[in-house]
Amino acid sequence: MAGMVLPPPRRARSPWRWLRRALLVLVGLPLLALALAGGAVWMTLPGTDSALRLAGLSAPVDITFDSQGIPRIRAASERDAAVAIGVLHARDRLFQMEMMRRGASGRLSEIAGPSTLRLDRFSRTLGLRQRAEADLAALPADARGLLEAYAAGVNAWINARGRLAAPEFLLLGQPEPWRPADSLLWGKIMGLWLSGNWRTEIERARLARILPPERLAELWPTDDSPGRADLAAVPDPASLTRLLAQIPTWGEDAPLPPTASNAWALGAARSTTGAPLLANDPHLGFQAPILWYLARVELPGGRFLAGATSPGVPLMVIGRNDRVAWGFTTTHSDTQDVFLERLSGPDAYETPEGPRPFTTREERIHVRGRPDEVIRVRETRHGPVISDLDDEPPGERVMAVAMANLAPDDSQAAGLLALNRARSLAEARAAAALITSPAQNLMVADVSGAIGLFLTGRTPIRAEGDGATPAPGWDGSRDWTGWVPFDSLPHVVQPESGAVVNANNRVQSPDSEVFLGRDWYGDWRFRRIGELLRQRPRHAPGDLAAMQADPVSVFARESLPALLAFPRPGGSAGTARDLLLGWDGAMRPELPQPLIFNAWWQAFGRLALAEGGVPANAWSPSAEFVRFVLGPNGTGWCGRAGCEALAARALDEAVTALSARFGRNPAAWRWGDAHRARFEHPLLRLVPVVSDFLRIDAPTPGDGETVNRGGLARDFSHIHGPGLRIVMDLSSRDGVAAAIATGQSGNPLSTHWRDMNPGWAAGRLVPLSAEAPVSARLRLEP
């Protein structure tokens, strides 16, 4: 044993060693996975100095981005510019484009599951995809070519980036190639939601079983304003209620509100710059990112385009070129009718010429997490059978809907292309005649000093009737017999006043020979714009931007005397009433009065409907209805106690509800605490924590009847309004300034996800001049 070296004693293994290793694995692997996921999401951001090679360009295209991500495109041709816009839309808004085409094609449920089946069934029933493909084939070659060039640009980005094209595609997989017909789906969606009269017809039909005809008509009072732009047996109520439940509604799943937009143009004599000015702010539903994408395109020969594009479309939707500026508001003419079709056996329906078989097709809807759903779609000579959306359709009659925006040969894309190319007011008028859908008021100004308003969209001529309620389809008595000729529509050119204004008010006088419709929205915004224009003989571009941000409600000013006619109550209701005395109707975030007034008039409207026999939740009180009730002919809606007593009850109800949310002292309430503009991701808003991180919101002025439109949800939050504001001055090539409500990027990690929101909320516009400091570059090589 001598000299023998003994090994050191072995250390006893710690019983916690395996636990530490297990904890390291359990903690480390999720952190590693999270880091990898974060890195993948980070890689979806585009670079600040990059190049992309793609076939089909005639020459290189240089694109620079300013500090807010707004691109300046320098292209050698119109086609090259369309390719570039396709690349940019895919770079910054590809998932938004994907949601648009899926929604219009009835394919949302493939990624969202059963929650979107109602939307998919509706889109498939209307056949928006099939109609877009048919319209593409009928377009002129130059319009088709531009859509093909745009699709090539989109697909070049998809091919280069794959699943990294946008964060959402990391989970969804590489997006499908973009097709030219996909761009036409945007027009189908806009045509559908900017012309919603057909739903009103069904709602009226449901109430027709409850209310006498004169009371039913007063729910949407007759508009007796001047209307100048220049200064049949129906199904039972239960069946209609089920059908309405299957139709997308604004505020729940429909993308657009029932009313939208301001636009006005001033001639050279009314402008301080010596050239016409044009302002436009379209009011659409809020989302993140917003519908609009700003851009400027420089072309050879001094030509350019600047303004607002919409992802999915290669053309400037609202903006200007070097000669002409334009904007849009919705006309709200009646271009949709519901027809009751009498069945003739299981597969046919009656017509004036005898039985006719339905046109049918089968639609298979893939649903994530569930088996496919197969629906059978039927169409009559009037249009798709919408009553098939009801799980228990009536047995002897069905309801079909005729929509001008679903009619064949929709040349909207060709008209918008002609408008982008227009060199004068006359050429803009010719372009307006080609825009067959939707029904819009096109506001135009040109560098010669001319201004005008032209109505777009096909308006039906009816054999008889006003299209207010569903009509019999079997005898042809209410059929559409053609379209109102374009030259017969109430256009306005070079008015003596030097100004053209529209804010969704009626565009024709009551004695007009052309019938556009019977239902029109209140003219409070229109009249307020007129007031502001009359404050001085000439206006600067900044004046128009300030007018777009105006928060004063003419509706509030005119309604308050009648609402305040009853004696002062005690308690918080009396305090709230006192605050309204002397108030000028300004809907400012720092004031309590806007909150009190909006809660009050809505409560008054609900009580009036109840007194008039309208069941709860069957019809929502509109400002137009409240104006009628407070007028000399509407007192019958106030019940035996009268309108003063009803106003007192309404104030008490409103103050009680507001006190529960904001405290007992009305003087401490603030409109901005309730009226916050809210922009959310269409899918990720449903994911806890993530939705809070992505949400963009800000307190805002205005309400539903102010020029600075602030459309209200039930809790008074601001959910639709001017997602775009733009002012154009034709005295200068740099005379265009705009703002969008979110940012240019649809990538939540981008600095341009929300960076324009503070300026937008404050009413500030950003110049879209030809030159701007460069923060990023992209070069497209042939």
C-alpha cells in the first residue's frame, strides 16, 4: 500500500441538480422560442435602404420616403408607377389587402373560424368575386393593363419576402398571389357599404306590421331643405328579424358607417392664392391601419399625382394631378331595392312572362377548426336571393335584392383611371360618367379656375314607386326600366357663388324631375360649412384645414331651445341643464356639455319611439327623427304629457346613466373621456394584452353632426370619421397637404404604425410636396 495514491473522494451528487436542469430547460426553451419569434417578427420590417429587381419595368424606379413614411415615386411611365404602388402597398399594407379580398370573396372563415361565417355567407350570396372577374374581362385594355402591372408589383414583394411580407403571415403562411380582379373587389365593397338603402327597406317592412303608415313615414322624415350643392305584402316580422340578424351591420361587423364625408371647392375668386382650392375628408369606419395610404408620383413631362391611395387599388382615389384636383362624398341616392318573388314550384319563381328557373350555384366555405360549409345560392332576374340567409326561409315567397353596384359591366376602374389622367373640368366630367359604382358626388377643380360637382354611379329608373319598402317582383310593376342618363343628373358647374359644397345632404331640389331617392341625411354639416365660408370673402388653404377640424354642432344649437323649455329640475339633472345654458354647441374634449347633450337627445329619441309604439331595439333614434319630433309636426310622438315632460324624463335618464360612469358632478365630466377615437387591428384586437399594445386612441372633438365628424358608438367612443383629411391648392405643384388617422405602415412594430395620429387628432396636415427630407429609400430595377 506504500506510495499508493488514493483517488479523491467522489462528491455526492446534489438531489437538486436535475431539478435545476429541468427548470433551465423549462425557462430557457420558451425564452429562446420567444426570442426567435421576436426576431422573425422584426424581420418583417422593410429596410431603410433596399432594392428589388422585377421583370416588366421599362426603367428603374426611385422611391424615397419622408420622416412619416410617405413615398415619393419617380417613374418613367404610368405603368411603372402602378408597379411601384403595388410594391409599396404590399410592403406596408399587405395584410390589410388580404383582409379586404378575403372579406369580399367570403373567405374570412378560413383564417378566423366560425366567428366570420355570417360575413362569408353574405359575400358569397352576393357573388362579389364572380362579378369582379366578369367586370375585369369587360374593362378597356389600358385599365386592365394597369391592374396587371399593379398585381405584378404586389407579387414581386410577396415572392421576395414570402412569409416575412407581414407579421400576420408568419402564422398564416405565404400569401396567395395577387390577381388583377382582386383590385376590383375594393370597388365592390365600397359600392356595397356606401349604398345601404336595401337594409332600411327590410327594417321598414318589419315595422309596417306595427305602425300606421303616417307614423312609419315619420321615422325618416321628409327632407324639405333646398338641396343645393352651391350656396306589396311582406313576410312576417319574425322572419324579417331573423333575416336582419344574418346581415352584417355597421358597428358590429360592417366596415362602413351609414353616412360619410365632407367636400367643398372654392373658385379662384374665393381663394387667396388666386387658384381654386378643394378640401375633402371622407368619413369611414376606423381600423388600424386606416383605409388610406398617402403617396406622390412624379412622371415625365411635369406630370404628377399626389394624395390618397387605398391598398389594393393602383390609382389615386382622392387627390390631384398637375391640372385637376378631386374628392368624393356619398350621394345616398337609392340604388338598391328588395323584391318579393313568388315561387312557382321548388326551383322557379313567377315573372310577368311566366315561371322562370332560379340561377343557382354552390359555394363551399372553408372554416378553420370545423368542417366545410356548403351553401346553395339562388338568383332571380332582380338579383341574389337574400332570404336564403335565413335558417327558416318563408315557404311561398323569397326576397331578392337588386343593387346597381352588382349590375354587369361596372366600369369604375376605367372611370377612376380617366380621372387620374384628366386635364380639365370637362375631362373630369367625362371620367365621372364612367364611374358606374358607387353613387358618389365627385368634387372637382382645375387650374383654369373652374369648379364643379358631378354625380357618379348608375341610378335606377323605376316603373313606379319610390323604393322605400320591398316591392312585388312577380308582376313587373316596380321593376327597374333603365338608368337615369348621366346628363340628367343634378350636376353643378361654375356656380355664381364661387363655391360648391356637399356634406351628404340632398343634392337636388324638391321639385327636380329626376328621382334619386326619398331618404336624405340632415344638412347640419353642410350649413355649418356655409357659415364658415361666409365669414370672409376669400380663404387660404389653412382656412380650409381649420374648417375640417371645426367642432360646432348646428344640430345642438337648434335643438337646445326646445329641449331646455321645461322648468329646472333639482339635483344633478339641474346642474347638467345649467351647464347647457349659453353653450355654443362646440363639441370640445375638455367640456362636459357635449357628453350631456348627446346622452340627452339619444334618451329623448328612445323615449319618443316608445311613446309612439315602436318596440325597444326595433329602430334607433336618428338626429333627423329628433329634429322632427321637436318641430311643430312631431309632437304626437311625445305622448299625452307633451315634449317638455318627455325632455325632462330624458335628461333624468341621461344624467343617471352618466353619473354611474363619470361621477355625480356633471361639471367634472369631460367629452374627451368618453369620445376617444379608437383604431384597432382587425384580428389581433381579440387577443388580450396584444390588443392593448396595438390599440391607437386619442380624445377627439366633434360628434356625429359636426364638420369634424365623430361618429358615436353606444358608449360615445369615436368609431368612424375623417380617417383622411386633404386640402389641395391648384396655384402650386406643391399645393397638397393631408393627414391620415394612424400611420402609413400596417406593421405594428414600425415607427409608422401610429405616428400620424397625434397630428391628425390635432387637425394638422402634412405637405405632400415634391421634395422632402429622405429617411429611407427603395429602388426598383428592371
